[in-house]
Amino acid sequence: MYIDYPEQLSTDLFSQRDIYDEILEIEDDLDRQTAINKLRLRAKELQVTKMFDDMLKSAQRAFSKIQKRELNDSLETFGLMNTSFTMLDKVLSKDQLKCGDWVADDDGVRLHSDKGLMWACPHPIIISKTLRNIETGKYKAEIVYQLPGKTRQIRSFCVDRKTIASASKILDIADDGVIVTSLTAPLLVKYLADLQTLNSELVVEIPSTSRLGWVNGIDSDGNPIKQFLPYQSKIEFDNYEMMYLFNSIQPHGDSDKWYELVKKIRAKRQPEVLINLAASFASVLVEPCGGLPFIVSLWGGTGIGKTVILKLCTSIWANPKEGQYIASSKSTYVGTEQQLNILNSLPLMIDDMAQLTMQEDVKLQEIIYNVCAGQGKTRGKKEGGTRANTHWKNCTITNGERSFVDESMQGGAINRVIDIEASGEALFTGKEGNDTIKVIEKNYGHAGDDFIYQITQLGMEKLLSIYNEQYERVKEAAKKKGVEKEDKQVAPMALILTADEISEKYLFSDEVTIDIDQAIDYLRSKGEISENKNAYEYLMDIIAANYFRFEDNEDPRESDDESKRPIERWGYWKAEDIVVINGTIFEQIMKKGGFQGKSFLSWANKNKLLEVGDDGRLKKKINNKIFSGRGVVIKTTYGNPIETAVLEDSTDDDYKDLPFK
């Protein structure tokens, strides 16, 4: 009435309640603001603008209180002081939650206040549970929300409790799909806090972990035990960024079809296939048997079926499809280390691990050491402090077209790898390989579940007994063949044979097992892996390739043109079979080859290959026309004479009498 004819309003009418009640009864926001603007112009004409503004604010506050009281009365009357999310009743099968003053339904979460309607979130959102990580002791909350729109898709993620307790940090969950802004963040923090306060079931701690395999658990009597995630443990997995990996590890498809296929493959008794399959099972035995992580590497030409074998080993536990369980060789080593930490006891499958060296400035030898050490590097956080250490006890299964174990690699690294060269014969033909992949990509994860059940039933005492028997079996079989194998190679092979025995007896029952003699042939013998011997041979090769740097004359290969320059001298020949090397050059050669100079000199001295100075130092004081200072005086023959193929094609007289015979 008043609003329609503002020009007829007098000063007295602006002091009456009716005019303001009429304004607040307008439901449409735009229409209400239009009416206010018209009335403010009339108030300005009458010079009562301040009175109009003050009366309007008072009326708005009173109106908000009435609305809130009416809402609370209606909620109490109809029992709606809870959320009204259909996703809880129909999808999550959860009871509605108490939410206090909040209106929480499928339209979102909002609050009526003195300032009007205030939105915390424009779609349903709740905390479904509180998780406490058993390794770190840190708390996380699982957030479940339903996207707006036609699909009404329901999603969930885990987040640190500190994130949802801060208006600034809670903005991070926008990356997970929650609609939150800097304006709504404080309200969303308060709403989620109210949910936890009003619903005691959300505060109950549920044990969680971000790792798989053997984890600490508690039995029905409250005693600490080891359980296997995901098959046995009721502990929840809380690393939502790696949930795709967790979800890939589960029985899928027809168990009988998988076993039928694998039994046919095992019947061929190909040692490369049998050892890789057993290594996959053996990964979960590393921790309970007190072993150390190890690597099984299958190498050979293209087209022999290496990738099929890797997928077959993967299908024991998980989905072998690309982008699921198998790690990418195109990732960085740091990323691979994180995956090792999560897998924990389960095997790391990676197609051609040697390619990791292409992604970072890191040597393959260092990667092997780190993987088999079972522990990652200590790394700092950008906000200060250090990250939690990563660790694992498992087996890594990889492949390639050539062995990534070479003679320059230090013995400690070589010892940790069971290097398997595939025979020239194809392990899988093209059609056979394709048919195998088709079956295992539809049927997988059953054997891993079955294997964990069987070793749990066997018990720790029986499991260790089988392992010890296999360990002695390998040592005894090697002795019969007149060889002695490295202990660090015997231990992982014993684990593989233990897994082979258990899986054959309880899973396959096909009387197909790994031939012990073939298994031993894949292990390196003692003395074969001598880091210092490798260093010696490497040093002799470098000297042979640079013989002219030890001669008194200039390089005979240099031409007599004006660009000819004196060559860098490294030392000289003291006798036919003794060479003197500049100490600095010696250290450079050792470092480039990946060897430790001090350790090598100690070994060489014990083997009577060095001339020691009068002061007892291994680097002798040299005073010669070529150079002066500390040098290494070393014999060029050790054991059998070292042959140098580099000289075979030479006919120059200057080359004939060099002491490499």
C-alpha cells in the first residue's frame, strides 16, 4: 500500500512499523531492493533518510529473529533438527546426522542469522568417519559429498583434520570437488565442527593406514598381531590419492579360469616363468621370514613374452591392466619410492626399471641399492622439518632387453639382483601371449588372497621351518655342483623356493616346482662378485686404453702439424709389469667407475699388488720427470694375466712391448 505511492508518504508514516513490515514481506530480493530505493528517495525529500535507514535495520533484525524462532519451532515440532540428505538414506545407508541450527538438505547447507540467509555449501556434505593412522598417529576425516546437477554424483576423500579446522586451509578441498570459497569457508568450518560435536559416532577413532601388506592389528582379545591389508585387516586405507592402487588389489572375475590358465603355463616348466611367479608370491614372505628386499630381473630379446610374464605375476594380486597396479618406468625414482612405501609387502612390478635412470640424474646402481635397502632417503618439507621415512620389505619384479647388471657395478648392488637371462626361445608366442592377457585382465587377484590365507593357516613356526629347509637345500645343492653361492643371493632364492613349495602344495597341486639346479645357475658364486676385483679390472682397462699417457715420448698417434699439443701425463712405467699412476688421476678413475679408491687400495695392498711408501702410506711419494707427488704404484697382473684386446690390431713398434700380457 505504502510502497505503491511513495510520493504520498509523510514524515510521520516513516516512523511507523507498517511501512517496514510491508518491505520485508516482499519475497523477491530484486523487488524488495527496488521498493527500498523508492522509499529512500522519498525519505531524502522529507529529510528523514537516517531515520528510515535505522528503522529498516531494526526491522530486519527483528524479522530475522522471528524467522529463526519459527524455523526452530517447526524443526522441533516435526523432528527435523537433523540433516535431510537423500544420499544418506538411499546410497550410503546411514542415519541422518544432528546438525543443530543448520538447514542441511539436498539444496545444500545454510544458516539463518541476523544477517539473513548464510550459505556454508551449495550441496550436501558430511564427515562420515574419523581415522587415526597407526603409523603416524595423525587424524584424518573422511568427507562425503554429493555434486549438484543432474547426475548427483557422490564422491569421497580423506583429509587431515587440521585442514577442515581452518578457514584458510579448508579451501584446499576445492581441489577435491567441494564447492567452497573464501566467503563460505568460515561457515563450512563451523558446520563440519558442529557435526563432530553433535554426533558422537563421528568422533570414534577408526584405525587406518596408508600402506598395504603386513600391518599391525589387534585380535579379538586385544592382543597385537600382524594382519594383511587388504585381505585380512579391518584397518582402513586412508591414502585417497593412491586409492586406484588399493582398488586394483582385489579378487575379480572367475577364480577357476585363472587357475586353469596358469596351470597350463606352469606345465611347460619354463624356469623363467616359474621363478617369476614364485617371486611374486615370495614378496609377502620377506618380512615374516626376516629377509631383505630383492630384485628379480628377466632380460632377453624383444618378442619373447617378458611383458606377458610381468602381467601374469601381477594378476596373482591385482589388476594387470595398464595404469592400474604396474608402475610406470616413465615416472621418477621418487615416485617409485612412494609406491614401494605404499605396497610395503606386495611386489613392485615395473616394466624395464633401468629406464628410471633416464628420468633423473641418478645411477642404476644407486636405485638398486635404495630399492633393496628397503628404506627411502630422508627428505625435508618446504614448511620445515622432515617427511616421514618411507620403508618396505618386498620383492621388485622387472624386465628389459638387456641385463642391467654390468661388470662395473659394485658387488653389493649385484648381490641384490637375481638376474635371469631368458633363453632364445619365445616364452609366449604372439597369439598365446594375447590370449593369456585377455584371460588375466578379466580374472585376477584370487591367488594372492588364497596364498595369504594358506600362510596364515600354516603359522609362523611352520613358515620359518620351510624357509630354513629351502635355504639349506640351496647351499647343499650348490656344494654338490662344486660352487659356493653368495649368501645374499641364497636368501632371496630360498624365499622364492619357499613360495614355490607352498603355492604348489596348496594352490596349484600340479606337481610342478622349480628345478633346484636351474635355480642355482641363476645365482652368482662367491668370488664372482668382488667389487675390488672389478675395480682392479676396470683400472687396468683404463690404463690399457690410455697407454700413451704413461710413455716418455709424445703420443705416437699425434700428427706433426702446428695444432699438436703435449698430452696429459698420468704416470709412467716403473717396470714391465708395474705402473705408477698420479694420485689425483687414480681417484678420478675410481670415482668415474663408481668405486671407492681407499677401499680398493687396502684390498690391493693385502693382495701384494702395491708398493708402499717408506712412511707406510699406500700412495707412495713419487719424484720423477713425468710428475712428482703422491702416486699409486701397482702391478698390472693379478691372478691370471690380464689381456688387452685394444692392442691386438696394432702393428706399430711402440705398442708391442706394453706390460699387459
